[in-house]
Amino acid sequence: MEYIQTVLVQIQATMTDEASRPQGLLAALDEHRSFLEQQPGFQDMRVTRSINPEGNVLLVIETHWSDDNSLVEYETREPNVSSIINQHQDLIVADSLQVLDMEALRTASGRPADEATEATERLALPLLIPLGIMAFALLVIYGLSRIYLEVSNEVATGMAAGIALGIMFVAWYIASRPSVPGWQIGSITVLAATVLAGGTIFSIVENDEGEASGEEPAAAASPDDGAAADGAPGSLAVSLGDNFFEFDGETEPAIAVAAGEEITIDLTNDGLAIHNMHIAGTDNEFGDAICELGGEEPCSDPDLFQAGDTGSITFSFDEPGTFIFRCDFHPAEMIGTIKVQ
Ligand SMILES: [Cu+2]
């Protein structure tokens, strides 16, 4: 932050030459610069005046300070810009002396940044700050969740309580002090980030090793990706429509399953009519006109689906082959096949 004392004063039109002569006001101000350079916190002095060939001349004297204490210190003792001007009362327009203490909002040293940079900053900061905070929060959530997953429940609870207490302590420490030096905030941030990053990396490495050595069972195949094609165990879902079976986007589906495994297909009647699912026996014939649960051939449970009903069908085939299935209520159009591999 930079603090600026701005002194405004008008020199009478008839006195401008007088002010400019050696030993005049301007020379005195120039000389004052070497005094200023001895003062703690002093950074720069700039004297400007309005370009006005006729009439009174506005003189602006800015002194720049690194902190407000230095500025106040300087202002309350003589010599200072005001006292020097007051020694030249005869030159100035009565009551035209004004002293303003100002605080620079940007810490740019002297020269303002070019407009392009400024525009970029104005546009980018409102986006970057929230995005940065969000990314940081996500990293914290991800990191902590990895760590919590790796440790036992009791340890995780203890850790969460410890972290909460730690955050409260740091917040209390910062809030209870009028100002906290940057290095302390920096140290706290670096420490927290290091612990979090270290713990996260440790958890990930630990977890990978666990998976590699088979300590943890591989995740079950997800319901609808490749389970059917691979014949891997997993739940399959078939929709009953008016009047078709729909599976994987097909309306006369061929459903691949593995031989010798018990397969369960989830069923939903998404149509308005009644339906069921009846799979042919090993002879690929339908023994019953309408199948029954517990009968000779695989039959859906329930054996009659009203609109909106959900249920399933469970079956297994020991030998590879292709077996037909149908809805007993719409056997001509509502059909499909089970491919046992
Ligand atoms: Cu049907």
C-alpha cells in the first residue's frame, strides 16, 4: 500500500515569475526533496502545475509514503510542504491551500499499468478468484476423502475432529490479532497444503498397492457396461414395451450371457398392456402356453406384469446355445433370444 499527501495551492497570476526565481517557492520545494529523502517511509515527491499562460497557476505537490505512520509523522512536524508554502504567503491565492491525505488503491510503483493489462485484470480477477477458491475447495474435499477412506472409522472421526479444531484455532488466532504478518499466514497455508498433499498422495499410493496385491476385491462390474457382452455377472435390465422387449436399444434383443451362471434380468413394464417374459427350455420349445413361476421353463417374477410393474427373471443354461424367449401374451411380435456363451 502507498500513502500520498497531496497539497494543492494556487499561485497568483502575477506572482508566477516570482515563484520560479532562485530562492523562490519552487526552488524551496526542490530543496525540500533532499530533506524528504532522509525521512523514514518516504518514497517519492512529484511537483506538477497547471499549464495556464494566464490566470492563477495550480500547483500540486505529491509526496509518496510507504505507510500512513510515516506520512502522519512528516505532516505533524516542520518543515513540510505546507510550512514551506506558508513561508511564501505573498505568492499564493488566499485560502487556496489544501492538504489531502490519500491511500493508493493499487501498489503499482509510480507508473500506472497500461490499459490492456488493467482491463485484463478487471475481467480476469472476478473469474479467477472464485474459480481458484472452488478448485482449492475441491482439492481439499478430494484429498480429505482419500485420506478418510484409507483409515479406519475411528481414526477418520478423530482426524476430522482434529482438523476442525485446528481450523478453529487458526481462525481464532487470526481474528484475535490486529494484524497477522504475511509470513505467518504463508507458513500456515504451506503447512496445511503440505500435510494435505502428503496425506492424499500417501492414500492414493497405499490404495493402488492394495488393489495391485488383491487385498481389496475388484469393484463389481457396473450394471450396464459390457456385462452382457462379456457374460460377466452383473444385473441386466430389460424393458417390456407395447409390444416388444427392449434391451440395449434393441427391440428384438439378443442378450449374451455366460454358460453355467445364474443370470438375473431386471424387468420393468414400461408399456400399458400386460406382459411377461418366458424363456424356452433347453429344447428351445415353449412347453407351457403361459409360463408359471416354478414351472419347467424360466418365467418372469411376477408371471404377469401390469403397466408400471417391476420384477425380474432368473435362469441359467449349462450349455452354450441360443434360446428364444417371448411374451406369452404377444408371442408373435414380442420376442428375443438369449445367447449362452
Ligand atoms: Cu407382451
